[in-house]
Amino acid sequence: MPPAAAEPLTPERILETTEEVLRRFGPTKATVVDVARALGVSHGSVYRHFPSKAALREAVTERWLTKNVVRLEEITSAPGGTGPSKLEAWLEALFEAKRHKAGDDPELFATYTVLLAENSDVVDQHLHQLIEQLGRIIAEGVEAGSLSAPDVPAAARAVFDATGRFHDPQYAAEWLRPTIITEFEAVTALVIRGLRA
């Protein structure tokens, strides 16, 4: 990536460039100096936006995770749709997002797997958001009479845990198997059947 210092240095531009640097060098070799060099600025300029390498890596991780949450929030907040169909759409969107990230850019996905392990607070917040979205979908289905869950938060957590094989990065190698879609559909159908009113 050629230096492009003529563009304003923004946090978003730094994060985009950091992704490219991480993709090229990996999480163990990438440095703030590498990011600054790719931006055509001094590393001090990067530190004005992110006070440390850890803060920069955390921001990159959060940015990556937020992309998933935004799409899933659209499904969660969409008017209409029954609890079961919305739940199925949400689970499918989560699986597809994770699967595509792993398959389309395996180097960056591997990097994010390392970053996720480093940034447990960011990951915990992300997981909380996902389970909260599931809870809202289940509560909506319970209110409409299409789902049954005496304890909605517990049901949301159970659905998330039961489908973990299809969204937890530790299972990414399995997402390439030719039978994974069939397996996902079987687990999703079973989970939804278990919640039907």
C-alpha cells in the first residue's frame, strides 16, 4: 500500500490500514510503525488517535465484531416476521457472516482469532450484544404466541450455546466441510422446534 499522507488522518483510515498491515504481517509481526509507514505518517501521529498498540488492536477487533452486530440488529429490529422465522434468519445471518469472513480472507480471520483472545472485554461485550438480540427475538415470539420460553434470557443463552459450532471461530475449520449447511439447518430446526409454542 503506497503512502497516502495527503488524505486526512482519521481513526477509520488508521483502522482500515491496520487491517491491511495485519493481513500482510500477521498479529505477531505487525507494529504501529508498520501502520504509520503504510499511512505515510509518523508513528506519533497514529498514537495521537490510539494511545497504544493494544488500544489500536482492540479498536480493530471491535470494528470487526461491530460489523456483524449491525447486520444482525437489522434482522432483530425488523418489523413483522414471526419469532421462528426471525430467529432462523438471525442464526443464518450470523453463520454466513462468520463463514464468509473465514473463507474470504483466511489470513485476516486468523489474525482476528488471535486478537479476539487478546481482547476478552471486547469479545464479552460482543457476545452480550448477540445474546441480547436473541433475547429480543425470542421475547417477541413469546409475546406473539409463536414461541414458548418461561425464561427468555436463559433461552437466548441456550440458543447461542447450542449453535456455537456455527459461529465460534474455534470451529472455523469445520465450516469448510461439504455437509456443514445441512448440519446447520438440522441444528437450527431442532432449536426452533424446541422453542415453538
